[in-house]
Amino acid sequence: MNNIEELNNNTVEIAEKASRAVVSINSTIYSGNFGYGITPVKGAGSGFIISHDGYILTNNHVIEGAETVDVVLNDGRKFKGEIAGTDPQTDVALVKIPGDDFPVIELGDSEKIRVGSIVLAIGNALGLPGGHTVSMGVISAKNRPMPWADFIFEGLLQTDAAINPGNSGGPLVDLTGKAVGINTAMIAQANGIGFSIPVNTIKKELNDIINTGKVKRNYIGISGIEINESSQGRYGVKLENGVMVARIDRYSPAYDAGLRPGDVITEFAGKPVKSMRDLIKGVAEMKGNTDVIFIRGGSKYRTTIEYKKETKKRIEILDA
């Protein structure tokens, strides 16, 4: 019984301390046009302060397109927020409020969090008055994709802690009081399935966002079409899977490497490419010159995409 009481008291203390750094974010987007009139559309979400000088983490979709961003602290103080930077690809944004000595939530280590670990989701659920909502659950799974989204939502933490509209941007906190994720979405037709962006993903981006307002990413310069049963006949491709180059930037590393529209990429950096997710992940992880295997006209080729553009590479025929 003492262990249960200790867990209860510890959980209450963590919720109370973390809630001091959780904020409500109210955004205004102006919809319409000058000919027919402008209508302000209000939105509500959550965020949490990560630095004493007022940097706030939230979801990009909470503030995307907002003309104004109003931030309300747990103690009732109100500030006009400034969007310091965004990353739509991972649905992360940074808002800055003026001042210093704000309460903060420390970022934890989402790699070390284990399935079954107890977590708390804190946020402005449904925009209800009277303070933040705290819900408790466990880490249900790690490295989840969001079923209806692109690759950008790979590697999510899944939790059964209740996440509702308005919770977006709030922290997912472990029992040390550190944030291990940003709550981002729920599945409306399911019970007890919510998702959080791991903080380790965010840590890699923070310096870029603070310094430049965006995240620097690897770029090879192609748009691709995933080869599968439905697209094989349409594009006359006999391969079971891969990614066909649909468009290419003529001034890109991929173009310099010799890739052209119609080529089907089957291997990138030594790993098979069976889907767009595989290719996007490979590009994201590029750390140097990268070999690419592709099919052109029934023959297999290898080329090298240069991490930093220098000189063009010759294509090497592997078989015919």
C-alpha cells in the first residue's frame, strides 16, 4: 500500500510541477478575401516552455498560418507570442514570448523510454476553462508510423494516455518529470491510441530552428512514384517495387549523378528501396557520398550521389 501511495504522491507532484510550464496557445487565422470579407478563425492548442527566456515547443499545425498567437501561462499571465521557427515535416514549431525566469520542462531521452513506462499527457484539452487537463497512461509502442500520413510521421511514440483536440503541442512527461514527446494526434475511430513526437527527434532540430527558423535537410532533387501492383501497368514497369523518378531538378545532386525521369531506384546507400518511405529515410540519413542502384531500360546501373556537389559521376553498368 505504501508503494501505491508513493507512486500516487510522486505522480501528483510531477503533474503539478510540469503543469507550471505548460501553456495554452490561441491562434487567429483570417479566412476569406477582401472582396467578400475576412473572417477570423480561432484555434486552440497547447505548448510547453523549454527555456527560462521563453522558448515554447508546440505543434506546427497549432500555429500554422496564424496571424496572431496568444499565449496564456498556467498562472494566468498572457503574452503575444512570436513564431520563432517551424518544421512542417515533423509538425514541430517554436514560439517565443518576452521575458525571463519562466518555469520550464526539461527534455528527456525518448530513446530510453520503455514500452509499458507510465507517462502523463498534459494540455489544453478541448480548450476547457479551469486549467490544464492531465491524463495518465503508458507507452504502448515505439517507432510507430501514423497510418494516414507520409514518412514525416515515422518513429512516433504511441500511448494510451488520453489525447484530445487542444492537447496538440502539450508534453508527454515521464515519471522523472521530463518531456519525452510532444502530443500530436489521436485516432478518432479508436480507443486509447494517441501519438507523440519523440523529443530526440526534436533535439536534432532545435538549433536549426532557433538560428534559422527552419530545419536543414539533405536534398537530392527528385520527385518519385512508388512502384506497386497498381502502378506497374500504368507506367509499364515490370518490377515488383521501387521508386520511379518522376521529376528531377536539373541543378540537383541526383541530376549530376546521372539519374533521369523514368529511372527506378531499387537500392539506396546499400539498403533496398521498396517504397517512398525507404527512399526518404535513406536521404534523411545521408552523411556522405551515397551509392544508388537503379533500373533503366531493363538494365541495372550504379551511380553515386555526392553529398556535396563537386563533380559529376559516371554511371557504371552492372548487368544488361
